[in-house]
Amino acid sequence: MTQYPIAELDAHWRAANYLVAGQIYLMDNPLLTEPLRAEHIKPRLLGHWGTSPGLDLVYTHLNRVIRERGQEALCVWGPGHGGPAVLANSWLEGSYTETYPDIGRDGEGMRKLFRQFSFPGGVPSHVAPETPGSIHEGGELGYSLAHAYGAAFDNPDLLVACVIGDGEAETGPLAASWHSNKFLDPVRDGSVLPILHLNGYKIANPTVLARIPETELDSLLRGYGHEPLYVTGSDPLSVHQAMARAMDRAMDLISEIRREARIGKGDFARRPWPMIVLRTPKGWTGPATVDGDPVEGTWRAHQVPLAGVRENPEHLRMLERWLRSYRPQELFDSEGRPTEQVLACVPPGDLRLGATAHADGGRLLRPLPLPDLDAHAVAVDKHGGSLHEPTRVLGALLTDVMRETEERRDFRVVGPDETASNRLDDLFDVTGKAWQEETEPTDVHLARGGRVMEILSEHTCQGWLEGYLLTGRHGLFSTYEAFAHIVDSMVAQHVKWLRTARALPWRAPIASLNYLLTSHVWRQDHNGFSHQDPGFVDHVLNKSPEVVRAYFPPDANTLLVVADHVLRSRDQVNVIVAGKQPCFDWLTMDEAQTHCARGAGIWDWAGTDDGTGEPDVVLACAGDVPTQEVLAAAALLREHLPSLAVRVVNVVDIARLMPREEHPHGMTDIEYDSLFTADTPVIFAYHGYPWLIHRLAYRRTGHPHLHVRGYKESGTTTTPFDMVVRNDLDRYRLVMDVIDRVPGLAGRAAALRQNMADQRIRHHDWIRAHGTDLPEIVDWSWPY
Amino acid sequence: MTQYPIAELDAHWRAANYLVAGQIYLMDNPLLTEPLRAEHIKPRLLGHWGTSPGLDLVYTHLNRVIRERGQEALCVWGPGHGGPAVLANSWLEGSYTETYPDIGRDGEGMRKLFRQFSFPGGVPSHVAPETPGSIHEGGELGYSLAHAYGAAFDNPDLLVACVIGDGEAETGPLAASWHSNKFLDPVRDGSVLPILHLNGYKIANPTVLARIPETELDSLLRGYGHEPLYVTGSDPLSVHQAMARAMDRAMDLISEIRREARIGKGDFARRPWPMIVLRTPKGWTGPATVDGDPVEGTWRAHQVPLAGVRENPEHLRMLERWLRSYRPQELFDSEGRPTEQVLACVPPGDLRLGATAHADGGRLLRPLPLPDLDAHAVAVDKHGGSLHEPTRVLGALLTDVMRETEERRDFRVVGPDETASNRLDDLFDVTGKAWQEETEPTDVHLARGGRVMEILSEHTCQGWLEGYLLTGRHGLFSTYEAFAHIVDSMVAQHVKWLRTARALPWRAPIASLNYLLTSHVWRQDHNGFSHQDPGFVDHVLNKSPEVVRAYFPPDANTLLVVADHVLRSRDQVNVIVAGKQPCFDWLTMDEAQTHCARGAGIWDWAGTDDGTGEPDVVLACAGDVPTQEVLAAAALLREHLPSLAVRVVNVVDIARLMPREEHPHGMTDIEYDSLFTADTPVIFAYHGYPWLIHRLAYRRTGHPHLHVRGYKESGTTTTPFDMVVRNDLDRYRLVMDVIDRVPGLAGRAAALRQNMADQRIRHHDWIRAHGTDLPEIVDWSWPY
């Protein structure tokens, strides 16, 4: 068996471990040039020691194979709470100092590196956007492996290593993402090397995968489609040997799989990809016991093993012994610079993990080739005179983008099994759905190199897309509106990442994360109540305003304009809510462009407001179904109360309702009042939960006059019109709202009000008798 | 090999399949007593055929073993969108008619059963609360297996079968929940029999588990800790034989595992539990091809295989052929009643899956034995004169409950690895953490029969607890506030379930789903920005108001009162946000009880409002950290502006802010104004996103005078006081807000305002220099 010269690797590893412990504990005396005293110790001891020595080992051994093979690589650090480990290694390799020149690679730099860690005004305790080489925070666990695959897609020369902690491995998103290898094309994609780090413990418990019998673990990992290579031990020298061997074996296997696939013509079976199982003690090389309790190799090593260092002289002595056990004087010269031996394994230039452009994807990003919108516009001779499925119209545009990126391969569409159902199936004219398993004659559109990605896991879809975007590519996530909540927590983390990244001058902007939420709350004809939840927008709009946007295009042409806009945008999370069912075409492409540029505007053709003064009432709408009902209500008012000055306002970009000071898209009060007035009743038909509109507009002068209709959790398997009636969003209810709210109208329009109430009953009875909506609803279109 | 007499099973299965197709298609002519005509067909064809024949097969064969063995059983139908299958079977066994007497078990009942399905005013298309025998909706996929385990815990005689669709199996939550068997005690818990139904396809794609090589699948399932039993085929007769054999084998293995465990003294190793892999065609026995495309056995069978039946005579003929292929005249007598042969396999009475009390858990629920609160109250001689960790005080109360339920075993605490970290570790005095794997000498508190459940998967925790509650038991979920978002979508589904169940007279109320969100946004000292998200409450409060509640107890005694209240409540989702860090004790137990009963109240001891008139300003607070800052601000105002009439209002039950018409806990306007006034400036320091308060209170007369401070996504790894300063929630900022907003105060208090601004800078500088908060913050307490 090959014996590796490991002195250099061990020196690098010890140096990294030393730097981790230093970051957790030391304010001063970084090189231990004098005996350790209480005043050298930070007053608040924060950070996660337990996972760090394992991360240091992985970084060290990745360095070796990257350097030896000239292998372009990126690493995703699942246990990102082990932030000091990644910081330590990037400081050692020099990428940290290149990114932050005031933290030199010398003793003074080391002092600053230590002090700033988890210190107010310093750097966070986790791997973060601030960390060179990172695309993954690793605080909320579960997404490392999906991020790694996202980074590997369409990067055929890239190795993406991914450390998965055994805590993280218990999460659902991680468990699902093992199957990503069924979607990775060995010809056109890079490779992912999972490194399952079994250090045995979470915060207070053993982990499942570390304790199940080894045969079960082996069976599980083979069941995931991997060939596991085991590295086990606590003796550093033998672990170094085993790790070096496993790394080389893994790299060789990857090369073999790629070669075999790439010389063929796609006629090969998926082979198990290698992975490494690294079983080393938690808090390895740290204090074995503290105050009589075992620490190294137990859950007690999770955060700060010695907690009383400033107050307890015995703890202080133990810390000094621990730090000196790495023999820092052999690792750093008298100026505090890492020695040649320590740096021997470090790869050159951009091959360093902290320097790769793949972790700062904006550096690699190219604008998408977007088609002329006019080529995709639907012709609109008359407002509401025709019907289109908006997402189908969008599908044609996306197909153009997919076609134009065939060579570049930097655009993907992800979703949980709904691309065709969401009417985006034109895409299959130019690409397939990624799939590496056997196919059957009845299958359609499956292809090894397909750039539509479908797996019934919203978590995996989101993780893939995040990884893809963070490494400098483009994409779209199309999914059920209700089930976007499944990734609530993931999108919150991505917004936090983008917010922080935007403030870092060295991080180049990346493509936005774009959602198309379709199969929305109003059209769950097949599925009913469980599939009705328009609250994802509420969740997203709680987050950093510089990052988040939400759009409600009311028809096909506005959807095209919005899609074009978001695909050009950077560093944002854009939510588009648009139906897949036939929808009236309200605006020409020219009108749509003007309207979307404003984000909200008066549709004067739909109202009876003559523009010379204040209207009697404003009918506002956001969303395709509410827009239809508002226009139908406006038509009823025009017919029955022709003297009433009705203004129709449509809102595409919902953040426009917020004050300018609260959101970059927010309107000034003058702009807001010019649309909604300061004192006229506003009946606002909104796609989602009605109070969102109040939360956005509460500061407006006219807010006391704002009355919002929307979804209020009333639903089941029923007809589309019954859904709007149940939630008081229907045209008749809106007319009744106008009559109730316009001063002086109640008496004058009592008969009309009764008529409207009767209509609601008539529809209700018809629907329950026939199971369908009345033809007059289905066939309705703007009659003027 | 045993040959089973299967004519009766096949008759039952055919009858169920017939009833499924009937529900999807027929308005009339249910028994095909006349040739099928277009007018017999529903105008909207809705429902999911694809999965249903498989569900029918499982129901049929479960019936057999339940009946033969007298086995108490419950089934969780993961593919709950196959609702017509479960409805069909419960109609056959009679439990449907017992629950809904107007749907008789005869021809007229069958006609109604068909017509009501997915029909406006009828029943939903999925398994739902309305479905007898159901605890699981199965619309949003991923939670079936965790629900099944939750149902099995502490039900030692129960068999919980769980059908897992191969689509669902791709989700993260499902993938994680396979490992639940590491937490199931064969002595004290029931057993779970997973039935993985590989029908091969999702909506438009093959599924991963159906297409990976069989060796990989087998390896995966063994890796999950199961012994898979395979049932494969499309010939009904041979599948019946294989399924009967597999069922018996599974039941025998389960009995063996239980017996072995129960005769021992806990000294046994976990053994692989049996599971069944059922590989049958999607849309089995439906049309083989439609319009030239293959349908049976493909993704095209997912919903309605023949879509044009009303318009297309050929489709109508195919439907009739399909329906008659089940030979309904053999299955139902001339009155439309199922024949004896069909019903031969049906178990008696409450053993029927549609009749088990476990699926209507409220029938089994007993009130929790809750201790006297005074026994746990912390002594408060002086407001804010002492500190306690509120969750530790709660932990002692929970420990009493755990002790008192030791025999009953109907209370569990779940959480992702944080019970001790959240200061609930007194629990380990009376129970352990459930764990079936090997233990090491350094492990603590692990026990086979432990009723604390820790796995690093919020999804699994939530699924277990939901299953446990739905089957009539009690529990608490303690977790990181930020990561509660991981289960956003699950809690939304549970609220929908409860909302619907509350309206069903036959469903008895169940214990509420109670969250303790701790490790909250303001105290992420170790973890920083990624762990800061107070938005779970926003998400929950968007849902049905009759179900949702959110509480912000400001100290230990109020937390006790709130916890006592929620543990007594029924059919609700209660969110409690309370810190685990030392917190001032503001209220005595008597005061806490009065205050919590009101939900919000004036703390007159903290203000300078003499009660004779309107205050000059209201300082309101909700949450432990905001309460501390408001009280500190009130003390500053008392010291520096003693003539200013300051009223301090604390809100525990945040829904009190909503209008009475919008939430059952909402205040009337008179109540609201009596606390907050109609025209005085209110400075509201809130725990979470500030706009939530506006969204709740926007209708109040005094709303224009309401100014809210809260978390606005500004955070990192820093000190607690730096966190409140960053988010403008600190005492100095609050005093500045008062000065800015009370009319006429700006001039008089300019020096104080400057002083406050200077204090903020002084603290900022100290924190950045020393890494800690100034002692005057840490030691502060209410000085009057």
C-alpha cells in the first residue's frame, strides 16, 4: 500500500488547528511568545471547536490532490459553523490576506485574525459570504450536498468536494439530496465528492449515522449510489495515510467514470460515484477531559471545550498546553508567517479553495441572451378580447433562452415535476429533463444532458438552483405557489447571504433567484384546500428590502416583461405569481412595458374616471384572478352606475405600495396619492392574504379608506368562481363593497346592491347543482 | 408456498376500484343499470386515478390480516390525493355510512358518494379530515412516515401501516423519516409497516426509486434498517398471492421482534423491521391506451385517464368498458349493496380502518395532569429584582407532567437536539431521550423508552408530534426560533387540518400543537445572522384565526401560566416565544395569572401615568428582550423627565391586538383604546418584525400614532446589547422615540435626547473595544 510522506500535511493540519483554537480564545499573544495570561483571552468565548479539526483535515488533503493534479475545485463546508477552520486555512494559503489586505499573513495579521473572530465589529462565527471560497453558510443545516451539485452542473472540469456533518445528515433536505447523482451527467457536469464526516455527535446526542451498524451504513450509502471509502481513526499519522489514500482513490475513480462516459456516445450506465466516510473524534486533538468529564470524542466538544479560561487558572493552563501541543514555533516563523513546510501542500493561484472564481460566481457570470419581447408578445386588438395561458407564452421565451445557451450551458429551469403541467413544455423542443437512469419506451423528454431539472423535492430543486446561481449561472424555479413554503427557510438564508454579499466590494453580483409560482391558490380545481396558500410572498417581503421583489403580472404580456426584467436582475430574490390557466389578454406589449416599468398604474380604458378630478372610488387589483374580477366589477358599475367615476389601478410590483424609505421600489407619497388618492375609498382585490396590502400601505395618507379583499383560508375542491365567491373577491361582492363605501351611494344604489347579492346566490346554486361555473363567467370578457 | 384463496380479496379490490372510477366520472347511473350516456358523466372530471388501485389493494389486504389476527390497526395513506380509494373502502366496510348516515351503503348512497366527490359542496378530492380513518391529508407530500411513527409511539398494541408513494419518497422530509425506526421502542411502542408503492411515475416523470437498479434499492432499504419484502406484478391474481404472503410474513416478523424485545429486559439489539415494496402499474386496470398513447403503467394515468368522456363518444365507450371490466353486477346486489363475497375480508367493528378511534384521537384523549403553578412559581419580592432562565423554570413544570404521565405515557417533548441547551434538562430526571442504537459510556440520558425525542430534523420532529397528537396524546416541540421556518409548510397543513376538523361534529377535539421557540433572534451570540429570524409567528398568524395563537411571555412566571394554558387547550396551534437566557422576573405568580388572563395589560408599577387621565406616551412591549428595554427606557424617563406621564403596556397574547371580528382573542376597540388610547403616541417595542404589529392593529383608531420597533434584519455574531442597538430597539433609542413623538417634548428634552444618542455611541465603542456589553447593561434591573 502506498505510504505517503505526510510530515507536510500534518504540519499544515496542525497549523490550521492552532489557528482555529486561537480564533476561539485569543485576543493577544497569538504566537504564544509569552506565557498565556488571562488578559490574552477573549471575554466572550464563542465558536464551534468540535467540527473544526475534521474540516482542517479535509482542507489539507484537498490541497494536496488539487495541487498534485492541477484540479480545479470548490469545497462546500456543510458544517459551516466550523467557520474558524475555513478562515484558518484561507489565511494559511494567502487568499484571506489577498481578500482582506489588512489581515496580513504574519504575526500581526494573526493577532487580528484571532481577535476579529466572533467579535463585535469583526467576522461571524460561521462560514459566511465574508469567507473567501465560500458559497454556503452552513448554519442552518441540510443544504450542503444540493449546493454542491448545483455548483457541479455544467462545470465539466470542476471537482466539488462537500463535507457533510453527521448532524446535517439527519435532516430531510440532506437526506433527499443524496439522490442528486441520478441527475448529474458525467459528460457535461463536474463531479461531486461527498465527504461524510462522522464525528459522532450533535450538540448533545450521538448521531444516527455514526451509531448504526457499519453494515447498515455501508448498505445505505451504496443504496444512495455511492462507493464509500472509509477513513477511520484518531491517530493523526495513520489517519493522514488513510485520508491521502482515499482521496487519491476517489480522484482516480472520478477520472475513470468521466473518461468512460466521455469517450462513449452516451451509451453507458450510471456508475456508483466515490465518496469518503471520515470517522474521527469530535474535538479531535482538543482537551481529552475537562473538570473530570470526557470532552474530546464526545458531544461536549461541540462549541468551546474549556469555558472558564479567564477565571479558572487550571483551564488557562490546559488551554496553553493544548495550544502548544501543535508546536506553533515549528509552524510559524519568528514573524508569524507559516513555514514552507506548512505551505508545501497549498495549490497555486486560483486553484486555492479560497481563491476559486467558482465561489465568487459573479466573476464568471455572463448576461443571458434574452430574445426580443415583441417576438413573443401576444397580439391584443382589444383589452380582454382574447385568452392565453400566460405561462405557456413565457415558456416560448424561456425556450429561446434555453436554445441560445445550448453551447454556453449556463441556464437551467428547476421544479418538482411540473414543467409540463405549468405549460413550460416548449422547453422540451430544445432540451430534455436531466436523467441518468434507465429509460422506458413510454418516457418522454428524458436526457442525460437535459437542462430542465425535475425531482419531487422542493428542497433539492432550491438547493441545486442556489448552488448553480452562486457559481455564476442563471435559472428559474417554477413550482406550486402553496408549496413554495417548503423552502421558506432556505430562501430566508439565501436572502441573508445576498444581503451580506452585496455589501462586500470584492463579491461580484450574481444572477437573481427567480421563482415562478403558478398552480396558484385560485385554481386548485384538482387538489383543493391543502394546495391553497399564497403566503410565500408575505414571508419573502419580511426580508431585506434591497434583495426581495414580488410581481403579480395580470396577463401574458406583462408576464413576459416581468420575466425579462428578473432574468436581467442581479443579487435579488424575485417572486413572480402567475397562473397557468387561460387568462384574458389585457395589455399590448407596448402597454405592458410601460405598465411594468411603472410597477403600478391606472388603466384608464377600464374606468369611468374622466381624469379631470378625483374619482368616486378606486378599484385596485394585483394578480390575474383579482384583475379579472375587478374588471368585471368595473364593467358592472359602468353599466349600472354610469355616472360613478371609477378608477381602475393595477399593481404588478407589489413593493411599490411600500414607502420609498422602506423599499427601493416604494412609491413616494405623491406618487401613491396620484394613483390611489388620499381620501377616496379604495377597494383592493389582492391575490393573497389581504392584510399584506395593509402591512405595505399602512403609512399612506389614504390608508383609512383602503379596503382589501383576498384569500382568507376558505377553500376546497370546487369551481374557480366558487373560490372567489367563498373569499368575497368576486365581481358582485366588489360592486357591493363600492356601494357600501362610497359616501351617499348606499341609498341610490340599493337595488343594484340587492341585485348583486342575488347574483351571488344564483351562482352558488348553479355551481352546486351543476358542478361548473355559469357559462357567463367562463366566457366573460371586457365588454367595452 | 402457501396458496391463498383470493376470490374474496379480488372481489373487494375490484369493488373498490369500481367505486374509485365511479367517483371520478359518474353523476348518475352508479350501478350501470343502463348504458352509459354523456349526461351520467360529471361536467368537471377531477381526481387522481393513478395511485388508487394500489391503495385499494393495500386496504383489501390490510383488511384480511386485521380480521384474521384481530390486529388493532391504523393506516396512513401517503398518496392521500388518491382520496377516492380511501372513500371507496370506507364506504364498502360501512364506516363511511356510520359517519355520514345520508350516504347509505346502497345504490342511492353510491350515487351520492360518486356525485359528492370533488363536487362543489361535496367532499374534497384528497384524503382529508372529512375522511373516516384518516389522520393524514397526503396532498403536500413528505410526512406520511413521520405521522405513522408518531401514531405508533406509546401505542404498544397498534400496527400503523403507511403507504409511501414513490413520488413522496423523493422528498426530504420522507427521506429523513426512514430513520425513525432508531427511535421506536419495540417494548413500549407499536409497530410501523411501511409499504413503499413503486408505481413508477410522478405527474410527468419516472420516479427515482422505481428506476434505480434493484440491488441499489434493496441496499438503500436495508440501510434504512428494514427487511424489504417485494410484491411485484401486474397480473392481479398473482399479485394478490404475493401480497397476502408478504403481509403475513411482515406480521409474523413484527410479532417476533416484539416478542423477543418484550420477554427480555431491554437487552436486545435493534432488528430490521419488515417493510413491503409493492411494484404495480400506475393506473392499474384502467385504460391501457387512450388516443394512441399508453396510459396504464405510465405517468399519463396520474389524474383522469379519459378526459373527454362527455364530448367524445369513443372515450365514453372506453369508460363503460373499463367500468364493466370490474363486473359490478357480481360485486353489488340489485339494491347496490356490496355482496357477502366483497365484504368477506372486512374486519368487524372498531378494527375497521375507517372506524378506529386512533384516527379520531380526541376520542382517546385524557386531560394532562398539570401541576399547581404555585409550586413552580419563582418568588418575586420586587419587580425585576431577580433573574431566572424562563425555560429552565418551565422545564421543572414539564418534568412534573412527564413524571405524572409515566404510566399513561401520553406526553412527549420533541426537538432537534436542543432539550438540554434549551434548559429543559430537568426532564432527564424522570425520562430519557428515545434511542435504540448502541450506547457509549460517555452518553447521557439515552433510553429505549425515553419520551424526549431528539433528531436533527425539524421535519421529523414535527411529523412525529403531529402523528402523536392526532392519535389522542399530548406534546411540546421546543426548537430554535429561526429554524421553525423549516416546518412552515407542515404547520400550515396542520392548521388546515384542524380548521376543517373543528367543523366536523364527529371529530373530537385533540390536544393542541404547542411550540416553544427559544434560542431566539436576540440571543444568537454563538451563531449570528443565519440564526436570526422571528418570522414564524407572522407565518402562523396568516392562518385560520380560530386555530392560531402566539404568546410572548416576558418572564418565568408568565411563561408558566402560558404553558399551562396551551397544554390544556384543544385543536389549536400555539406558538410561545421565550428566551432561555437569564431574564428579569417582573411579575409574581398572581400578577402573571391576571396579566396572562387579560393577554395584555398596563404595568402601572413601571409607568408614571397616575391613572387619572390620558398618559403623554404609551411604551408598549411584547417579548422578553423588548420588555427589558422598555422598562429600562421607562426608568430613564422617570429619572430624567419625571413629569412625563408614561404608561407601560405589556402584550403577552399578540392576537389581542387584532379586531375582535378578526380573531377570537381580539380586543374590542374600547378595550384597545383603554390600554393604548386613541390619540397618544405609542412606542411599541416588539420581539419580531415590526410591521406585524401594524398588520394586526391597522384598524385601530390610534393606529396613526403607533410607532413600532423590532428586528429589521440587522445582525451578526455580536453582544446582546449590540443586537438591540443595531435594530433600534434599545432603551436609549426608545427614549429618543418618545422625545421625537410626544408633542412639545422635543424642545424641552433636547439635552436628554443628545445624552441618549451619546450613550448609544458610548456603548457601541465599548462593545467594539471589549467584546462585551457594559456591566451596567448586564446588571441592570428595574430600580424603583
